[in-house]
Amino acid sequence: MTVSVLIVDDQAPFRLAARAVVEATSGFDVVGEVETGEASLDAARELQPDLVLMDVNLPGISGLEATQRILAAGDGTAPVVIVLSTYEAAEYQPRAEEVGASGYITKSEFSPARLEEVWAAATRGTAA
């Protein structure tokens, strides 16, 4: 099974880097990229990805708000959402978990190995 991934980040260079990480990770495939929290709501509904990589700071609604809305809109088929940020985990990981995110990765640690690790934890039902 291939894991379909939606990338949500307002910075084009990071979307490019995230796409490269996802494509370098066996079994993962990017199905879409958007720049805003609002666009992530539509894209998640239309593309029905298995995984959403969500930036915290976005124009319009925040990544945390978008995460909460995406997960609330799910009809039992909501995607796994992993929050990505330049901020250290201590600052945002608890807030990400509060809104239902399955994991938190700092952008400096985002790699194929870390993606696989957090996906495995999320699909086992334990936060990473």
C-alpha cells in the first residue's frame, strides 16, 4: 500500500524539500500541496490523503486550527495529521496533540526515517 500525502506549508522552498523527503521515503507518494489552512480543508476533502503534513504557521487559519477542522470533518476516514514546524517540540507538540495531530516533527529533523517512524507510531495509535 502506498501512503498518499498532502503537504501544507506557505513556504515554497519547504514544500519542495518536503516533497523530496516524501518521495525519498519508500511507500509514500505526494498527492497534493497547498499553501494555506483554508486550502488544506478543501484539499483534504477532495484528495482524501492518508497523511497530511501540516505546518503550524499559515496565512489565514493556523495549521493547528486546520488540523482540528480536518479531523472533525472526517467521517471515520480522517487522515493522519503530522504537524511540522521550525519551533521546538516542547513549544508546539502538546498543542498539536490537543487538536488531534498524531505526531510532531521539527522541520530540521524531517527525514525519510523520521517520517516512517512517526507514521508507524500514528498508525499503531501512539503519538510520536
